[in-house]
Amino acid sequence: MLSAQDRAIVKSTVPLLESGGEALITHFYRMMLSEYPQVRPLFNQAHQASGDQPRALANGVLMYARHIDQLDQLGDLVAKIINKHVALQILPEHYPIVGTCLLRAISEVLGSEIATPEVMAAWGAAYGQLADILIGVEAAIYKEKEEAPGGWRGARSFSLVKRVEESAEITSFYFAPVDNGPILAAEPGQYIGMKLLLDGEEVRRNYSLSARGDSGQYRISVKRQAGGRVSNYLHDEFQVGATIDLFPPSGEFTLAASDKPLVLISGGVGITPTLPMLEAALATERPIYFIHCARNGGVHAFREWVDGLAAQHPQLKRFYCYAEDDGVSPAADKVGLLSQEQLAAWLPQERDVDAYFLGPKGFMAAIKRHLKALGVPQKQSRYEFFGPASALE
């Protein structure tokens, strides 16, 4: 347990983290990934290049320092970190590497006048406390997933049994276990971790499950990203019959039990986790408002499937908004960006709803503002990031 002096010292570094945390974390990542190649598969290099990962970790370190004496104030941040770690199979032996590099980065970036022996000792103790918390919780989750029906620990070999082109940019991949055994039930909204070997290098990624997985298979639906190493490999080279290692489903962004009207809002490939949520909700009597935004009809995946469900289930109302009309695809309900006024027209009059939204960061920031302005309770407005978590403010 941290001493009062250690907590005070860590909190005193908050202004430094606010002004220079991203530079510190960028130095940390550069050092760690060059000196410890064994951890490189655990990090998406595209997120490194864009700066998203350093920004996300810098924010996490800052939040930890701010709330070092009230860790319960971190809210969902710890749960998000733990679930990402479990999906990528972060193990206890990885933590000393991170700790060593983080302390070195603090010392080298802040310099000896600021990073005094007392500051370094306090941060060493603080990191040790955090590592112990995460390792303990993650160990319990690994054990729970291993012992659950259809569960396993670590990597399990799956075979690609089907692939379907859902739009001009999105393809679905269906996986069944090579051992033909049962698979762990996934909660609607969760994602799966995968391990690939590309050009002799191990790479790990997380992808949202786009179907409930109660048929003995898992389905992910992947958008081809310009320059995306894994997405382009899956689209161009990964064919039926190939095998891949998968980690058990994980993620805290899941459909909560409720009888309130459900609002699902997605942009682009953000539609994927809303699909199993929609499937699960249709088994109840709650009203559902499914709103999807796409660049145009050519890249809109799963439209026919959702339309078919809407025809069968009167409780489901669906609305589509396209940024542009391609002149070929079926028409959208609205052309242009989704405005607050249009969202208001599509939502139920009573705003005591459960809203879930996903998509590009700018899209989610706008939806968050719109929902707040329209009176949807903030605690009932939930969202998830596909990449490193970051603020929408």
C-alpha cells in the first residue's frame, strides 16, 4: 500500500503530466518497443504512428496520478484497460518491462532536478500498486474464462469456415474451433483477440464480434483500412480453410439488461458490435431505434439484414443517414451528416432511453453532444472505442 508521502509526491507531478505527458509516453514507447521486441506484438503500430496510443496512455497515467488516493474515481477506465489486456493476453511477465521503461522515461524526460530519488521511488511504488491490481484482476478473469463452458486460456486454433463481402469495404469472417469443441458464449458488444504471423512477425489485434456466436462459430466483420496491415491481409490473403489463433471474447461495453427503449447509433464499421446487441434485444419486448450512418449506400453493410428484421419485428424502427448519395444504392432516410435536429426526430419523445453509439471519433463526439443536448441521461449514454480509449470532449 502506498504511503501518504508517496501519494502526495505522485499527485504533485500532475501538472508535469498535464503539460508534457504525451512527450514522456512517446519516449517510453520508443524505448520499450526498440529494446524489448517481445512486447511489440501487443501494440498496434498504426496507433503508435498516429499518436493515438501515446495519447491514450498519457491520459491514463494522468488520471491515475490525479486519483492515486481515490482509485474508485477512475470509473470505467480500469475496466477498459483490463478487458483490452485480457483480449490481447497481457501476462504478469509483461508488467516489469513496462515498469522499467516507464520509470526510465520519467527520469530521462523530466531530468534529475525534477525526477529526484524521492519522486522516482514514489512512482516506482505507484506503478507497483497498479501492476498488482491489474495482474490480480486479470488472473481471475483468465481463470473464469478458462473454466466457463466452452472456455479456454491463451490461444486456441480456429479455422476460417466462411467469408462474406458485406459491402464495398467490409467483409465478414466466420471462425469455428479446429478441435470441434464448444466455444465460450460472448456477451453482445464484446470483441475477440487474434494472433497472426505476418512476414515472420507476430501481430495481435482485437475485432468486435458482429454476431451472437451461439451457433458454435464466431463472426467478425472487418473494414479494409488504407495501409492497414492486418485488415488488408484478411481481405486479400486470408481464405477459407486457413487457421488462426483466437483469444476468448472480452470487453465491458456490453448490452445491459433493461426494459427502457434501446437506441443503437453507429457510423461506418462501428455497426459491428451493435448487430449482436440488436439480436439480443429483439428477444425482449423493448422498443429499439437502430440508426446507422455511412458514407454512401455502397459501403453500408448489413442493410438488407436489418431491413428484414424490421419487417418481422414491429418493435424495431431503423433509420439510415448517408453523407452522400451515390446514385446507385437504395436511398437513405437522410442525406448529409446526422444533425441534432434529425436525431431528435428519430428518437422517441421520452428521452429516458439506453443509448449505445460507436464509430469514428469525430462522429462519436458529435453524437455524445447531441444526446446530451436532447436530454438523454449521461449515465445511459454509452460508447466504445475501437482503438485506444480517448476523451470525446
